[in-house]
Amino acid sequence: MRVITQHTLGGPEVLAIVDAPEPRAIPTEVLVRVEAIGLNPLEARLRAGEFPLLGRPPFVLGWDISGVVEQAQTWRFRPGDEVFGMPLFPRAANAYAEVVSAPALHLARKPASLSHVEAAALPVVGLTAWQGLVDVGGVAEGDRVLVHGGGGGVGHVAIQIAKALGAHVITTTSGSKREFVEGFGADEVIDYTAVDFTEAVRDVDIVLDTVGGDTVARSLGVLRPGGHLVTAVAEEDTELKGRFEAAGRRFSGIAVEPDSVVLRRLVGLVEEGKLRVHVQETFPFERVADAHRLLDGGHLRGKLVLTV
């Protein structure tokens, strides 16, 4: 099979397609013939060596996959089943490949209403948004929710999840993405390039941060007493956590986890017409470096996907 690997840290040009032996599924796992691979900004940072989650190269990036089961060492799936998921995170899943071995409990059946491209785009962003808003944030009907970075991968899915659960959703994004985020149900849109969000919104129940930087600290002022900030990018900032708690607000950091139960909940929202994932652009497997150049540029609308 072909895999995309790298032998050194650096820019997109370090990514190389090589031949490798197919993995073998052990008991409780399935072997998946990959049809599409979702790309995430984290992978560009790992490629460049910004932090050593996977250790030193060589390694194979990637977690988001959608494909067809070829072998099943489990009763949960059979050969021919179409599945998608985010296996093994944060350990290496070696998903930039034509064949992936994955724990069955980290996958879900792909609904017919989603193409492989759409399904591959959903797991990381969908699980992050759900776990942040629901599992940690406890979003409820009538809550005022602020989603930072609503035009991005996690952000545009988080808007839809919060709306599906009955929340009033406010989001920050650039002015060029106003219609984009409104199309996913945002009730209020704050153009962060023109307006200071701390002056435009108050009494928020839950803030979901996908941006980081000083946005996290500045969000303290928009939360109501007892309000909750959940961040996917500053989860280990204990000093900041202390500041929030001293002010009578809650602060939680999350690192996304594989969860087939939540994947099935996301499928339910898709089938109810309450959730869709936007794919800005697809690239063939051979053009992974071009896709990573877009990742490096940031400011994406939704997700990028490789087709195999």
C-alpha cells in the first residue's frame, strides 16, 4: 500500500509517498480500505515540529478516515461495511494511508447521507465540538453560547450542535465569513477584525474557544457569574484556570477523544438535517503537500480532505 510519511520536520515539501506493508488487524480491530482522509491544522503543526506528540520522524500523520472494512477481528463490523472515525488519538493512527487498522470502538457506520469525503471531514471537529459543548460544557436549551472561530472546522460544527440543542449562538469570525456562519445557524456574528467581542457581548453561559492566544483570557469578561469557558487549545494553562475560578467562572481544557457513541449522535443530527460538514476543498492523495500549504495558511472555511 501507499502511505504518506516524513523523515524530517519542516514544510509541506517533507511529506513523501512511499510503499509500505499493509497493517494487520488484531482482535477488536478492523482493517479499513481508506476512501478519504480529513486534514486538521494540528497535523501541519506536527509536521513542522511545533510540538512532539508523535516523537521524532519518521512518522505517518492523520486521524480522520472514512472507508470500507476489508477484515474484521470483531463482531461489531463485517467486511464491506462503510465506516468512519478518529482512531487512536492522540497516539499515531497512521491515517495518511491507503489501509488503516483501527479499534472497532473508535469507528461508526457511515450513513448513506454522507459521502466518504464528508464523513472523513467530520470526526475530529465533530467530536471536539460535542465533547466541549455537551460533555464538558453541559449546554442546555436557552443557553447563550459564544463560539470563537465559527468559520473554521470545529467552529462551524459547534454552531450547529449548539443550535440543535436549543442554544442562542453567537460567534466570532472575519467579516468575509459572515454569510458562511449565518448559513449554519449563528444568531449573532461578531467580526473580530472590526469589533472587540468583549464590548459586543455579555452574559454568556458557555464560551467554546478554538482560537487560543489572548482570546481565552479576554473571554473572562463576557461570561456571566458561574459561566463556563471550554478551550480546545489552552487546556494546560493552570494560571488562567486560577484567574477564571477566582472570578467565579469555570475554566475547562479539553483534548478530543475517540468516542463511537458520540459519532453515532453526530450521525443522528446529520440524518435529522441539523448538521452538515463543509469541505472547502478536496485533494488527491498525491497532492498532500498542496493541501498542507493551505493548512499552513489558516483561515479555512470548514475542512480539507484527501481522496485516496
